[in-house]
Amino acid sequence: TPKPSSAASDVYKRQAYDTAAGFWQDVIDTAYAQAEEALSTDEYAVVQQEQGDWEAALEPAVQEIRAQHGEDEMAAASAVVDFYKERAKSLCQSIYNATGALPQFPNTSGEAQG
């Protein structure tokens, strides 16, 4: 049986991974929203299809990742974050290839802007 401090630590780690996945989802949402303006019609059609496929596969992919890691919740959570990160990277790369610039991202520090 894990010590209470170890169990609490695992809870905090899991929360950190969940927060990280949420930040990557924000990056995905931001990049996808900007893709329509940044990309040609044909390029955007490809990105739209890829995004639809990714969204449709998201829940089954997360379930599969968790199943692959079994009892190791931390490894599973890390792999889920990587799954989000790879999609974000792909979207950003598409925009960068088309424009030579990365998407404009909102401040995620939690501090007021301005």
C-alpha cells in the first residue's frame, strides 16, 4: 500500500498531466481556428479532414493508451499528453509551412494581459 504522501503526490502529478493536456487542447483549438485564414483552400481542406479524423479518434485513442499502460497511470497520462502535443505540433507545422510564422497564441500564464 502506498504511503499517503506518495498517493497524494500521484494525485498532483495526474492533475498536472490533465492540466498539460488541457493546455495542448487550447493550442490545438487556437491553431485550428487560425488555419482557415493562414492556409490555402486546398491546404485547409486537408487540415479540416485531419482534424475531424483526430477528434473522432480522440476518445478511442485515449482509451487505448490507458489500456496499453495498464496500472501505470502516470505513464498513461504522459502518453495522453504526448498524443495531444503531436496533434498541436502538426497543426502548427502546417501553418508555419504556409506562412513562415507560428499561430498567435493567447497568454496561458493566468496573468492579466495589457
